[in-house]
Amino acid sequence: MVVLNKIYTRTGDAGETALGSGERVSKANLRIAAYGTVDEANSVVGIVRLHTASGELARLDAMLLRIQNELFDLGADLCVPDRGEELPYEPLRMTAAQVARLEEEIDALNADLQPLRSFVLPGGHPAAAHLHLARTIARRAERQIVALKSQGGEHVNEHAITYINRLSDFLFVASRWVNARAGGGDILWVPGKTRS
């Protein structure tokens, strides 16, 4: 259970913060950057939800609410490194079931869409444009998580990496789905359009 009675603690004023395990690290630590970027993606999903709360996009809104909760799960997973030590509690870890649910929803949304013939430009409906922003932030988080895993002595849950990878796919398909429903369709890249 999380209890936040006081928002500022002054414990981070020297540029360090505590992981979920209690270990203190630099705020420039790659693990902190990774779950901070996950939080950034979550914030943009919150902006998307300003545009999906009702009507024909409500189906997507329910998925996005669940994803916001899962992004907190992902942050909690990354915040407690697996050092092979006994902890006084069971750390929250991402699961294969969470990845499978994303895949099912990608397939369900994609089934309603026409095949792509070109790359898609971010834009269209406000929800679609913000889904693209969330997608690019999720990709950055993925790069940071993979970089963290490649550091010696750092362990990252394999489902965490798979989840963030699949999430960016979901966000891409969701943006197309929104534009198909409410944004007038995909905005396609036209290679070399402005060269002459």
C-alpha cells in the first residue's frame, strides 16, 4: 500500500534518490531514467484519454485506463532491481499475461483497419496525434530499458522488455484505429513530396 503524507522530503536534494529496494542511486542512473520515461509515456496516455472518454472511442479508453495501471506496474518492476537477494516483500513484476492481453488488443484493433501502403505521419484526430507521441516515448523507454539490461550486474525482467516493445505497437495501431473512426483516416508519408 502506498501512503504519501508529505510530498517533499529533501532526501533528493543532493542528486540521489531511493530505489524500491531502499538502495540510493544517482538521479542520472539509467534505471531511474528508464522508469521516469515510462512515467512520461503514462502521462501522455492520460492526455490521450481526454479525447477518448466517450462515444465511439470509449472502447479504446477502457484499454488505455488498464494500460496506465500497467505502466505503473512496469515502473514498480524497474524500481526494484532483482539482485538475487531476499526482500521483505514480493516485488511487483510484469507478466506474460499482460503482454498477451496487449497482443490480443492489437489484433482486435488492427482487424478493423486497411493494410498500410506507406508510413503514417503523426496527426489527424487529437487522440491519434497524442498516441503517436506516447508511442515515441515508449520506444525511448524501451531503448533505456535495453541499455540498462546490457549493463553488467543489472537484471531486467524479460516481460518488462517485451511489454514496452508491444506497447509501442499497440499505440501505433490505436492511433490508426482512432483516425479510422474519428479522424478521417491515416495521413500517409509521400516520399520526396517537397524535393522539387
